[in-house]
Amino acid sequence: MPDVIHIHDPEDERLGDYRALTDLALRTRFEQPNGLFIAEGHQVINRALRAGYRMRSMLIDAKRADQLAHLAEDAPCYTAGPDVLESVTGFHVHRGALASFHRKELPAPADLLTSVKRLVVLEGINNHTNIGAIFRVAAGLGFDGVLLAPDCADPLYRRSVRVSMGEVFAVPYAYLEPWPSGLAQVRDAGFTLHGLSPSRGAIDIGRVSAEERERPALMFGAEGPGLTKAALDACDRTVVIPMHAGVDSLNVAAATAVACWELSQPTPR
């Protein structure tokens, strides 16, 4: 068991990594530049450790110290009462455990493209819940890499990590720059780039040929505007999920699940 340090003062500087976790703008300015991210709940913390992320510190509800302190391993383990936890983080820490981890260096896009077979490409996805759900979908349906445009949300933001159930640690990802001209690298690596959009004479995704299912790269845009014209111009083809009852589209995470399942099948319907 590591040494456990009980904190009484919410202003204690040792808790700086955990301050104002609900303030998105502050956390965006703080976490990535300082090379850290926050994992919440013992399951997600365990997955981060198994994925080889190095813990900076852990903060847990004092009532659960006996159950959870062992997760800290060699990192400082802080405990506090519910009032102190809420004052520091800005919310009720009902999962009982938070941990701060060092980020890893991200792979170069070229290295990622040579190591994966099926790819999800995201443009303008800035909702952290959707990012987390998409990573969970990718992991569960056999898409083994994610490329992000520079305007996408951080996959290691606490909400993304939680929604993904830690699958953001399992699926390698990279930011692709320059965007969208960098998409030429995707085609050069042997992928067929499919843009999800109801425009430009899109074909039913179920009709994609067996050959084009061998190394698919599925690209999704933000809800509402969808993929930009420049991104669509970079695609090999545009595909659509057929809709019924006058519904024009699905939530982007749901659309990712349907499209990934369809192109994980070896032959068209």
C-alpha cells in the first residue's frame, strides 16, 4: 500500500491537477499544455495503468481509501472528505476516485497509418461525449485507429475518457496536419476514404464493394454542418446510411457505430 496523505484544505497546492474539473475552458488551457489528463473511477484508472500511462497522483474519497489506495502504486495518494473534494473539483465525486496521469507522445500520422487496418477520421467533432463514444465504437467494431482534424476535441478530456470506458487508451490516434490536404496521406497509405454525407450523389454504404472494405477510412463531420467541402473533395467516395420516416440523419456517434459495423463486414449487402 502506498503512503496515504489526508488533505483538509481545498486550497492545498498538491491538488492543483484536480482543480475546477468542470471548467472546460480552464481545463483545455491547463491539461494538454502541461502533459496530463484526469481519469475518473477505478475501472478507468485501471485501464489507464494497463495501457502504460504513468500516474502523477491520485485523489480519493477518504471513506474508500482502504479499497482504492493500492491503485496509486508509486504515485502520491491523497484523500479528502466529500466537501473538500467538491470544493476542489467543482462536482460531487461519486465514483470515489480520481487520478492524474502523464500523457504519452502521440504517434505521427504516417506511423499510425502503417500500423492499422481500419480507420476512423474525424473533422470538427468538438463534443467530448461524442468523441468518447466514437472511440468506444471504434474499439468494439474493429476499427483500430483514429485520425483527428486539429479542430476536434481532446480524447483524453475527463468526459471523453469516461464515456469511452477507457477505450481511448486502447485505440491509437493522431492529429492530422495540415488539414485537409494531409488527407492525401490516407489514400497514399492504401486506404479508401469514405465520407459520410447525404450529399454529392452518395451511395448506400451497404453497397460499398468488397475491395473498398479491405482498408476503409470512414470520415465523419460535426453534427449539423457535416463534413466541409474541402474534406469531401478529398474523399474517394461519399456514402450514406439510408434513413426512414423522414429522419435526415443520426447522432454522429450512432452513425459511426452503424457505418463501422457495415464496413467491418467483408462483402456488400
